[in-house]
Amino acid sequence: EFDVGNDFNHADLPKLTDLPQNQVVAVDALEYELNQLNNASLAKKFGAADVPTIKKAISLAYNKSEITDRILGGTVKPSSNFLSPQLWYYKDEPQVTQDFATANSLLDQAGWVKGSDGIRAKNGVKMEITACTTKRQYRIDTLTLVASWLQQIGIKVDVKPVPAQPDFFGGWDQASADTPCNLQHG
């Protein structure tokens, strides 16, 4: 019989002390936290032509090292590739450097203007996105930090934590198509 735990990270292993230790097997594996942008949602809300510029500006607002050091306590290192470095076809990609000036310039050039509230708008559409995550505190903390960075380039982020099951990770038959933040249904 096997029981598999989902939604664990490195800090959860000490919590398994109530289980008989000869029954607990912790296997090192490549894992990654991913902040994935939904291209279809961005295109629908902001126009397909602006999606590449918006995504580039967002990437320039990130500081992965601050996430790994501040939120994850330096127990992991940032990567620009979701593949294991042990794979023969792995390619080490350079880290993108946080650059608010360039991010702001890109959005300015694309016609996204900051309003008096600091949030950009174009053609009457405000640049506001929802960032969904599970209710794990480190994930909420990460997206709160990311939201503070994106605010500096005029993007308002509404951080929305939802239950991991069935809402966020719920399978195709576990969550309805209109469940907010469900990964299976987009």
C-alpha cells in the first residue's frame, strides 16, 4: 500500500514525525514553483498583440533570488529552466535581472498609461490580473511579493488563495469548468 502526499515542500518533512519512520520514504526530486501566465486570459482581457510585451515586462519585474532567499529561506536556488540539470539535453539559461525601468518603458511604448492610482490602462481597460494559488503560506507570501513588484510597473495583482483540492489541483472530473483558479480547466 502506498500513500502519496501532495502539496508538500522541503519544510514539511519534519512534520512527518508522527508516522513510523521505517514507513516514510523521502525521495529527492526536481521540483519547481511556477508562476504561469494564462495566455488566453491575457489575450482576452488586454488584446493578443500586447501579450508578448506584457509578459516580458512581468518577467523583468521578478527577482527570483529574493523569492528563494526571503520566502524559502535560501533552501533552494532559482532556475531559468524547469528541466533537471542531470538531463543530457539540459541547457543552463541565464537569469533575467529585475529591471523596473525597462519593464515600465516597454509598457509605455505599448500605450499602457499609468493613471493617478498608479495602475496602467489602455482603451479603458485597467491592467489588473488575478494570481491564483493554494492556501500554502509560502505561496501566498510569494505572490504578495510578486504583486508588490508588479505594482511598481503599473500592474495591479489580486492574490487569490483557494483550497488545493478540489479547487486548484482538482482533476477534470473533480472541479467544474467554471471553478475559479482550477488548473485543469485553465
